[in-house]
Amino acid sequence: MTSTPAPWTHQPVEVGLVGAGPWARAMHARMLAAGPETRLAAVWARRPEAAQQTAAPYGAHVAASFDDLLDRCEAVAFAVPPAVQAELAPLAAKQGKAVLLEKPLGPDLTAAQRVADAVADAGVVSQLVLTKRYHPTTRAFLDTARTVDVTGARSCYLHGAFLGGDFATGWRLEHGALLDLGPHLLDLLDAAVGPITHIRGAGDPRRWIELTCEHANGAVSQASLSGAVDVPRVLTRVELFGARTPVVYDTAELDHEECWPILRHDFATAVRTRTPTEVDARRGLYLQTLIEQARPE
């Protein structure tokens, strides 16, 4: 699988950005404005001054309202808390806009179902920002994993961002690592090992949660999640075990800047060709279903 997007020959996709927080500024706005596949057409946020700060470096329009944003774009990217995304994404889909969605789809399964249903009913393109899925190393790992007979797997996604800083936000502190980090790691395990048929969790998602997954092929995997531990660097690791030498995926040496051109190209290609993406709203709903099953009793 190539790591270099093909030359872009279509008109740039006009994208409106909802949100103007740290992640919107650091990734979404910068990525969408870089092109050539997309153009940052407008930014809307509930804090106009933040929207202005996010839009100004790229000459994007500062939308006066969400409806104003919809009038100025053909696709909408969301960089807002899950509850806000679940409220606004269905409205964008009903207006025929392609949607670039953050994970999780919503704060709970009911909200996620509404988003996925709205996307399906409207027949619009959707894509999830499952960041690591767009790195060439991840794609090479998944290609290799599909050739391996996996007996068991263990994995982790650990960091200390919830201890303080820009990402110690209300919804993350309330729901913890299962809702925030869970979609990333469960997506990787499901794609690498095989469909997850049963999952159970133990622990406190706001401190540390341990997941045990049973897969359709009989394999069993473990996943450790925490956003509240003091570690020198983010630890994201998946190890696959079987009759052969283990296959190991580790993000320690990954440059996440390599993800953004691929993510942007994949989304724009899907919009221009009206081709469903592999990691779409249906995938997001599936992951949210697993998260709901994994909540400790």
C-alpha cells in the first residue's frame, strides 16, 4: 500500500471546520488549508474570537452561524466534543455535506447511532479521524497482520494528557480513556486480529481500564488504556503472537505529520468519487458498540 498520495487532479474540496480548540488549530485547520486536495473555506465555533484566530492564518471565512458555514462548503470537518458533534453532524449530513468526523461519534451509543443513521439516510461520504490508520507504518502492519494466524495479542495506549494541559478537557475527564483512546486501540485490534465478538472491561476508565477481547477466529487479546499515568512518552503498542515470530507495532518512532496528507487525500478522493471509506461512520458506530459492551459493571 503506497504511502505517497497520488497527484491531485480534481478541484479542491471546500471544507468548513466546526470547532476552534487546540486540536482544531493544531491539526484540522492546518491540514485542510495545506491542500491541494482541500481548501479551508470557513470556520465556525461557539466562541467567535476563537474562530477568528483559527481562520485568520489561512484567510478562511469566519462563519456567523452553523448555517452560514454549511452555505459555504461541500464538506464539514468536526473538531468538537462528542456531544456537540452528535448534535451537529446529522444536520450537516441532511444538507448533503460529506463529514469528517472525530472519534467517538458521540458521548454514548444512542447519540452515535443518530450520527450513523443520519449519514446512511443522506448517503453522504463520511470518514473518521482515527489518526494512526493514516500512517504508512500502520498500514504496513495491518497488511502483515492479515497474513498471520494470531493466537493472542496484547496492546496498550497510555499517556498522561488527562493529568493537565490542553487535552484535559471536560468530556475526557468525565468519560476517561475508554471513550477517548478506546476507539483507536480497538480499531487496531479488530483490524489486525479479526472481528471482536465479545469484550469485557475491568477498572476505572478515568484511571486505568483493562479490556479482554474475544475474536471471531478464536484469538484473545488484551488492551490496557489510561490517559492519567505519568509516562515519558505516549505508549501505543500492539503485539501479535502465534506459531511464528511475534509481529509488533509501536508508534514510538512514528512522525504523525506523515498521517495528515494521507488522511486529507483519502477524504477528498472519497468525496470526489463518492466512494465509501473503510473507516466511516459505520465503523465509528461499531467501535462505539464495543465501547458500550466494555464498560465495567
